[in-house]
Amino acid sequence: MSNEIDIDILRRLPKVELHLHLEGAIPLDCLWELVKKYGGTSEVGSVSALASKFQYQDFPHFIETWIWKNGFLREYDDFAFFADRIAEDLAQQRIRYAEAFFSPGDFAVHGLHSQRIAEALRRGLDRHAQAVTVMLIADLNRDFGPERGARWLEEMGEVKELGVIGIGMGGSEQRFPPQPYRDVYQRARDLGFRTTAHAGEAAGAESIWDALNELRVERIGHGTRAIEDKRLVEHLKERQIPLEVCPISNVRTGLVPDLAHHPIREYYQQGLLVTVNSDDPKMFDTSLEREYQQLMETFGFGLEDVKKLITNAIRSAWCDEPTKERLGKELAQMDND
């Protein structure tokens, strides 16, 4: 099968994504409208210049750029605006189901309340609800500390009906270990939330152990550096703990020098429960389709491997069983098309 045919099939495959940050998935022309709205054109004078802004020296530089970009999200209508555009983009990619992070604490500086941010996001996302289902995960950014994280968690408990199904924890992993969030995560479970945490991205294997043992997470965001600890890799395999792997993201932030050095092939071949995700696709110039294409070109993954990775995502998703069955049937239907 030629690469051209492979790409066409990849485009048509019904996809599932479990690690997507909404603030990092804003289409550039949409973000450009927000930059103009808030007078940022003196620093970034065009859409192409905006794209050039998203080049990173290392992970801390990425965080710095993330904060800069979020400075152009200041009103609730901004969230509805970009959520609408993101959902449209996901639908065009044939992403049928997504679990997407949003970071309510990042916008307290503008006087925005997390509950109303969730409302605005849901308003925008639901304009394309017939084409793509997007559930929300609140990112309790570790840079702000567990006290504020606990407050945001309670606020999310007030708006669960908006499709907020879980919590995660991003931010500067290398500076803030997960242990102080132990009680926050227990409270999240008491409230009925599912749990994940970024670990093994900007910090090593011990960070993953801590997320598992201290926070008792159900999934691991990234998990790239698990490869440094053979016992951890075996543990992840035995327990079938889902990994939300984001290969191109890890290249863009300098975690790995290039895709060929990424451990995803080893994880997959050893039988770990690997899912593939785009993380912050518009900030990393990627998409779920491109992630799969790059795995095929770099590691020799075949179409059946890609389908297996999508099946892993369905298996690892936090949706109900009827939704999983529907997603599985849509994927299986590709064999008959």
C-alpha cells in the first residue's frame, strides 16, 4: 500500500483522542482574531509570525509561550468562540470522541470564574455535537499549588453536568512533584471524577511512580520517561495502565531529539496500553492524523497497528460502554468500506 493511500485512509479513520489541551488546539486564524482583539499585533504582526512564535528551546520555554498565548483569552465569549472552531476542526479530522483538558486557573488573572469558563466551552463545543463528542477534563495546573487546585476542583464539582468528567495536572512537572495533591485527588474521586496526571514528560520515571502511588491516577499523561525504569515499564504493562502518549509534542519541546528516539515503538511492542494524542496540536504543528502518519513513516507502523492504537484509546476512554461500542463499530466498519 502506498503512502498516498495510507494517508487517505488515515484521514477517513474514525479517531479518538484522550490528551488534547483546548487552549493549545486553537486554530491559528482563530487565535489571530483574538490577538487582534486585544492589541497584540505589535508583537506578532501576522498569522505566519504567530506560527513562528510556536518554536521552543525547551519545555520551560514552551510553558512561557503557553502563558503568553493565554493572555489573549480574557472574556467568556472568547472561550465559546475558540471552542466552536476547535470542535469544527476535530470534526473535519474525523475525531469522533475526545477528552479535552482546559486550565481554568490560568484565567483568574482576568477575573474569570472556572464554572463560567466551562459553560462557555460547552456552548461552543456543542455547536458540533452531532459530529464530535468532546468531554472536559479540568487541568489543576500544579504551578498554582494544591490549595487553589482544591478550590477549582470544588468549582468543577458544581458543573459536572456540563460534561466535566475528570481532572488532570499539567504545568511545570520538573518543579512541582505530585505528592502535595494527594488529598485533592482523593477528593476528586469522592466527587466522582476520573483522574490522570502529566508525568514522565519534564521529569523522570520517579514522577510516574509518584502519580501512580501518591495520586492513584487511572491514566498517565505522556509517560515518555518510563523507559528509564524497566520495573516501571513492566508495572505499566502488567496493570495495563493507559498511557496518553504525545510523540510530536515530545519532539517539539525537546524531550526527545527526534521521533526516531521516542520510546513509543518499544512500549507498543512490549504490550503497554498505548494511546496516541496530539497534546497542543496548533502549538506543535501537528494533528492526530499526522501523529499516525509519522509513526508509520518512522517506525513502520501499519494500518492495523494504527487501528489497534485507536482501539486502545476507546478502551481507555472514560465514556460509558454504549459509547465505546459505538466507537468500536465505527472503526470496524472501515474494514467493510
